[in-house]
Amino acid sequence: MIYEIVITNKSHYFVQTNIIDNQAYQFEFSFNSRDERWRLSVLDMKDNYLIRNIKILPFVGMFKRYKIENLFAGEIVGFNNKNIYEYPNFENLGNEFKIYYFSTEAIDKIKQGELWNNI
């Protein structure tokens, strides 16, 4: 399963709830004006941080290098719809730059070349 994490808020800081693998998580988005980068933190529904302030980058799995208990098994990846390696900025997050969740099954199919052959 691959699905978009829809972002509609346009403030420098916001929290939204997302259901991933049948579990609710809070995604905390914050824009750092100093380095002009978006950062993502993930919390459980009891307001416990599972991971904090991960830089949102294009075409890179954000959580693959961390072992995090109680976090979804898949991966979150950001994509610039222009297919260029450009960081998300304050204006384009949720528009040209979108964030997607890839389940472990989808990741396995990508690795085996099966997913793209069936699109």
C-alpha cells in the first residue's frame, strides 16, 4: 500500500493525525526559518514522541536509519512532483512536494521490481 499523507495546513507549525497500518499517529510539522527546512516529528496518541525533528528530504526514506519502537513498519518518503531533487520549502509542502507512506509490502514489491511493472 502506498498512500499520500495529505497536508493542507499552511502555517509554520501544525500537528495532524494520520492513520498508518491501522494505528493513529500525530505528525508534527515545523518549518525552521533559519535553515528554511521542514522537519517532522511523530508522536503516539498519548503525546509521547517516537521520533523528533527529522529533516524532510526528497526521495529519501526518512526513518530507515532508525530503529524506533512502536512506530509503523513502513517508510515515509517525500517527492517533488517536478521530479527534481529540491527540498520542500514553506510554499510547496503539500502542493508540488508531497509526502507518501510506503508499507513494507510495497517496499518489498519495489525491491523486486513488481510494483512498477503493474502500474
